Amino acid sequence: MARALDDGINHDKQSKKAFYIKAIVGFFAVLLLLALVLLALNWFSALAPAGSNTLPAAAAPLSSESLSAEPAPSAAGMPDEQARKALQQLLSDTNHQVNQLAADTHLAAWQSAAVNTLLQNMQQAYRLYGQQLYSETGTLLQDIQQQSSALQQNYTQAYETAYQTASAAFANSDLQAAQLNNSRALAVNPLYAPALQLQQRLNVASQVQELWQQVRVAQLENNVSKQKAVLEQIRQLDPADQRSAQSLARLNQQAQQQSFAEVLAQAVTALDQADYATARQALARARSIDSNRPELASLQRRLEGAEKAGAAAQAEQQVQVFSEVDEWPTVKMVAENGLKLNADNPVLQQALQSASQIIQAGQRLESFIANPQRLTDANIRQRANEAISAAQPLAAQSARLAQQLAQLQSLLQVQAQTVPVLVKSDGRTYIRVLGVGNVGEVKEKTINLAPGTYQFEGSCKGYRTEIITVEISPATPAPDVQLQCKTRI
């Protein structure tokens, strides 16, 4: 294989060398021909009559510049202006086509003789045109175009066919045939990108085959990590190897699925053991591995339900404990928090209702106990009795509330005991207790009043009415009330 490649390279060098030699010889031949034409022109000018500018048709230059000059009439007849321009355009296009082929050094090296023939034919077309042989010029130009197209097609087909054969052999792991045919493709066109890429793969093909053997051994050993490591080496050596990329993707997917299953199993186990914190952490890890798995939503609902049920059970236990120790504010707080997760829990609903009622009743009773002097007012005493009536059904659930009830009832009993009060006057002043009743015109009289604040009014015809305020307390003896009208009006 290496010898065939060397032979191809040597052949390529020799072809290029022969092409360059021929091109140089042709260049000097053209220069010599132009010199002879100029000498002939000078010679004919010397023989022609003075003032004559007519040139023989054979003396026209064989180059593209001659196309701009008006050709002299010939025996065949001068073509019309449109036909002449069409022939000039055909000559220019054909010349451009041939020059492009000659400029492709690799094509020229591959078929140097054919390229040289096209160049010579192109020069012949210029000579025919200069000789006003227009029909022969057109025919030759068409032949040149056909030959140029055929040469270009054969050139492209030569390296593409060799490459396709090499690519098929490489796909079948026939490295020798692949190398041979790819070398042929590059010998024809060293810049053909697909062949260059295939050559890069062929350069490492032996190493890649050895690595694939290691992959097969790792598969027999069921060593996933070794398989992945070797496949990564293959990808680094031959990035175009699709089989290694697909195998690596498949192993990664299998590893991901296995990892997901393991983490999900941990979440289920933690949930069964009522370890909700661990279950939630495992569920988050599973979601980070594959967030689209349907098992996640199902397990999430199960976890939330279990957390709610667990929170409700824990709240019920706490409510029971704090109810027994008469800590109703704490009972209320626990019940409210529990109902945030379990709004329909009847135990927590009842606990919240009882706690709210007991707390409210205790606060109402305490407002009277903290200010016992207000109980001297009959309206206040009425409201206190209403508070006692509302709190009595709840006293069985709260020892503290029962104690508050007893304390307020005792205060009301004290307020209900009357105190004797001695009223003194001058016997002609009419005395009454505002809001209570009349005492009359007396000099001394003892009346019984409940503890509280009273207003005594004294009136007498011809005198200004007198009013005094007296406070009666059960804890101290009642003062004597002296009231009489003294100021005349």
C-alpha cells in the first residue's frame, strides 16, 4: 500500500514537471510567433503603396485583442454584426473555461496532455478567427467546450468514485482497501475535504479497532466505568465515530436510570418510615436526575399527604397535652398551625373553638376582677353576672377559668351585702337618694345601702337644693350623712 502511494506521488511530481516544461516551451513559442508576425507586418508595410493601411488577413494577431478589430471581408462573406458578436462571446467564454481548467494545478497534473491539447486548440481557434474562418472557429470552439466539460466531469468522477469506494471499505472495516482507494482519491485531488477527513480517521483506525476490542472485553466483564473510559478515548481519537458516541450515550442513560431508581427507592423507604425530611431530600435528588418522570408527581402527592397526616396527628397530641395543663393560648396556636395543613380536621377545629371561648371568657372575667370598685355600679354588676353565666359552661375544661369565676362571684357577693347608713337633717329638708328612693323630712334615720357611690339630694322651699356624693364600701364603716338646706333664694 505504501509503495503504491509513493508511486502515485512520484507520478504526480513527474506530471507536474512535464506540464510546467510544456507550458514554458509553449510560452516561448508564442513569443517567437508574435515576433515573426511583427517582422512580416513591417515587411508588408514597406512594400505597400504610401497611405495604404490595408493588412493581409494572415497577419492578424492570434490573441483575444484581435476580436475588437473589424475583420476584413472574405470569400465566404462577412457575418452580420449579431453573429460576429455571438462568435466573439463564444470565443471569450471558451477561453475562460479552458483557463480555469489549466489554473487547477491538480487537474492539470492529472491529465496534463489533455489540458495542453485544450490550450493548443484554443490557440488554433484564435488563429482561425484571425483568418476570418468563422464557421471553422465556431465548430472548434464547441468541440473545445465539450472536451473541457468532459475533462472536468472525468476529473471529479475520478476522485469521488475512489473516495466512495474507500468510504464503503472503511464502513466494512476493510482498512487496506479503504487506504488504497482514499490514497487514489487524494492523488487526483489532494484538497478533497471528505477524503482528507477519511484519511484522518484511517490514520487512527488501527488504534480505534484495538480500543473497540477493549470495549467488548469490558462488556463481558460488565464493567460500565471501563466501557465509558475506553469509549471516551475512541471519541478523542476519532470524533466522527458515531458508534462510540451512541454507545456512550446509551451507557450514560442507563447509569442515569439506575441512579434515579436508587434515589427514588431511598425516598420511598424514608416515607414508609415517616422520615419526611429524608424523603423530601431524596425526592429532590431524583428530580435533579430526571425531572420528567411520572413517578415524581405520584411520590410528591404521597409525601404531602403523609406530611399533612403526620402534622395533624402531632398537632392533636400537642392539643391534648396543653389542654390537660390548662394552657389554652398554646392550644389555640397549635390548632391554628395544624389547620393550615389540615383545614378539615375536626379535632383541631374543636380545639380551636374551645380555646378561643375559654381565652375570651377568662379575659372578660379578669376585666371585672382587676377593677372590683367598678362593681359598685349596678350596670357593671349586671354585665359581670352576664360574664359569669357565659363562662360557667366552660369552667369544667379550665381550672384557671373556674378559679376566676369563683373570685368574681365572691366579689359580687360582697357587693350584694347592705351597709347601714345614718342620715341626719333638720327635720324640714326633704331628702332622697337619687336612683334609689326617698328618705323624707327627718332629723335622724338609718337606711341600708349596698356598697357603691350614691348621691343624696336635699330640698326645701325657699332654699337652694343641696346635693352631696357619698361612697359606701363594705370594707369600712359607712359615714354619717348630714344634709340640710341652708342657702335662701
